Amino acid sequence: MTQQLGARQAAGDGAESATLMIEWAGEINEEGGPTRWLGSWLVSGDAVEGEWFYGGFGGEQTSHSIPAGATGIRVRKWLSEGLDPEYVDIRLNGESVVQTGALDFDAPQSHRVFHPAGS
């Protein structure tokens, strides 16, 4: 299941570019430390994972220019430093701010393919 999110148009130098705002939740993991987050772009019709745009421990809001060809994002969350992360795929659609604390990480997700930048 793919969730939906919005992209806001932001004017800059006379041109419009799509901007994505994300509120990264400041959650505590199973070890009692901050939860690690990773954000990456989905490209090629959601079948391919592209470049990463965020890696951190949350508790902040970030703004990202949406690259050409991006169809969505993948948000990863490590509940435990010793386990694989959970993730949610979200399609770019409409206008809103993504709040990672409100995402449903229990929804089944399709397996995707990662292609590093430049390959």
C-alpha cells in the first residue's frame, strides 16, 4: 500500500519548483536513544529507489526540492539499531506537509530496487 503526500510549489528566481516539507518525528527507539530516519526519492514509476535526501534522528522540519522524475518518497525508520528499518512509500500528490510520526509503518509495502546515483 502506498500512502499519499503533497508537494508545495515554491517560487524562486521567477521559476516555480516543487518543494516537499517533512516534519521528522523526534521519537525514542527500543534502546532508549533517538530514532534514526532516512528519506529517499522514488523514481521510474515508483519501481526504483533513487538518491537519499535526509538522514538523521528527527526532531526537525526539513524542506527539499523535488528532483525531476521523482514520483514519491520512501521513509525509513529504525525502531532498533540492531534490526532492519521499517519503511513507508508515499506518492507525491497534492499539497501538504509530511509528518513522519503520523505515517503507518504497519501497512504492507512492496519490495523496491535501489540504484545508486550515476548507475
